[in-house]
Amino acid sequence: QLQFVESGGGLVQPGGSLRLSCAASGFTLDYYAVGWFRQAPGKEREGLSCISGSGGSTKYALSVKGRFTISRDNAKNTVYLQMNSLKPEDTAVYYCAAYIGVPDMCFMTNEAYNYWGQGTQVTVSS
């Protein structure tokens, strides 16, 4: 079965940092664009960032640009989201997702993604 497993979530104080990991099993990530999304209670799912299969192209939502960094290590079949300067507004369940794409492009629309992780909770609170 194709699976994504997120890890690294938890409770952090405002201004703190977390690094989320998304490990793939059942398939290799080399040919997949990968995105990070989040959903807070009562809100729609929000696309945060994506990275192309080659790693040569990335995109960020305005709400996280300059604070979050997406990266991938295809040898480890893993994608990361480094989150710095966290705010209470960042509290949400975070999801990684993937789709087969061209090597140097990615999109952040929900409909583009075929494979989704189970989500990991991130809570930013003092």
C-alpha cells in the first residue's frame, strides 16, 4: 500500500521551531511532487508549500513564506517542513501529500494530490 507517515508535530511555544517529516512507503518519491497542507478547526484546508520531484522548484503560501522551508531527501524517501517563528495561528493538523508531476514544477491545489498522510497535530501555545 502507498503510505505517507508524518511525524514531528507537538506542542511548541510561540517563536519556537519544529521540523515535520513525511516518510513514504510503497513508492519512491523521486517522481512525485510533494505538498504540505494544514487544517485548523472550523477552517478549510490550506496549502502551505510544495516541492517538485527534482527539488528544483518550491512554492510557499504568503502566511508562511519566510518562516517555513520545504526540502526533500529522495535517498531517504522523505520530505521535510522546517517551521520557524511559529505563531498561535499556525496551530492545526498538518498533512503531507504527493502526486506524480513533471520534474521541475509543483502546485498547491488539493485536487492535484493523489496520496495523503494521516496528519500530525501542531499546537503553538504558551
